[in-house]
Amino acid sequence: MLFADRPDRARTRRRRQRRPSEGRAVVTIKSTIETMLRPYPPLFRLASTAYHRLRGGMRSLNPDTVDALARAFELAQREDAVASSAEPFGDYYEFGLFRGYTLFKAYEIAARLGLEEARFYGFDSFQGLPAATGPDAGDARFFEGQFACSRGEVERHLASAGMSMARTRLVEGFFEASLTADLKASLPRRKARIVLVDCDYYTSTRTVLHWLGNLVGPGTVLLFDDWDSYDLEPGLGQPKAFEEFLEAQPTLRAEALGPYPRHGASFVLREGA
């Protein structure tokens, strides 16, 4: 097994059993309705679109992601302190922004911890999800255009929330087209320290991880917000993409930090196979 203490479904379920806040209760109700409607794709798409239109503004699709982000930043800062590292903390990368909520919360967490040099990179098509391809194509959990939010709307959300746009860069486009060698060459040579991959599909996650390449390394924390969106079925979704990434990086191993509700899992990269 390539993952150290890989999160399993039972552990994820135990974490989900805690008493939800109001925001988590809404997410739980939404999940229940989605499960009921998923066998009927036209109804599922209609209900999902209506839900997101009714719940406008800069909201989180998963309130627990913010808690996981805070733990990731705190872990990275703590490890730097223990190692007495003089290296810059590194930057934050988020793939799949929707309305920009978690990107802003990452900025807010970094500000609270005094990480004033960190920069924030957000990647999104701003047209919603692409059509599913590859091994995920036969599953109707996600659909083309889902989670669409224009770039202008995301920028307005971030600016009105108080995010420093001078330290923020948004990259527009579907990942297969936007994540290029030229883009990578245009970035400062700084480690991607915290990475949130919230793009649902195996193919999109594979593209993201391949592009990141040497931007990540020991000490990078990776959060996968859709880790068990496919109920950990072999050959689907983000676990397959991450396993392939690790197979191609023999000098790295992944230490599991544990699952987080509803579908997420986080890892820190370490040296060694």
C-alpha cells in the first residue's frame, strides 16, 4: 500500500457521526436528498442547480473543509518551528473554487497565523465541471456545468470579504488546457505548501497532480475534498489519481492525516518510499 494509514470508510463514518452545526445540518440534508435523487439524473441535476441558486453568496459546500485547512496550516507551521526552518513557508494552491469561500478562508487562516508572505493561487474553469471522462464517465454523481460561478463573481466575493488580491492569482480554464508548462514557469520558485484539490474527477485530479510535480515535496499537505465521493470504489475518483502520482514519485510517501467529513482526506508528503 502506498499510503501510510490510508483513511478507510469506517473511520470516515465515525467522524461523520458528530453533532452537526446549522451549516453542517444543511449539508447533511442536501446529501440525503442527493442520494435519493441520484438514480434519476434529470431530477438530480435540476435539484442540484436549484439548490445552489437558492443558496447564493460565498458559502461553503462543506464546512468541515475549513477545519481541515486550519489543521493543515497549523501542522505545517508547527513542523517549521520544530525544524527551525529558515525557508519561506510556501504558498497555497486550490483547484476548484466554486464561489471562492475556501480560498478566502485559507487566506484568513494564514493571516491569523502570521503567514504574511504566503501567496494564494486559485484554479477554476468558472464554467462548472467539465463532462466526466475516463473511469468516472459511467457515474452520475457529478455533471457538466455543476458548480459554475463566473470569475467576476468570485473576484467580487473575495474582494468584498477583504482578501488581498495583490497576493492572489486566479487562473481560468479547464485544467487540461490551463495547467501548462508556461504557466508553471511564470510562478515564483516556491513550494506549494498547502494544496486543496476539489475537482471531483479522477481525470482532473490526475492532471492537477501531474502538473504540480516538483512544486510539491516533503512537508506539503494535500487535501482531497472528494476522496470518497465514489464510496472508495477501486479505480474511481481521487484515490486512483493520488496512487498513480505516488507511484511516479518514488522519493515521496504520503502520511495520512485522516479523513474529514463529508468526503475528504488529507495527507502530508514525506521523504522515502
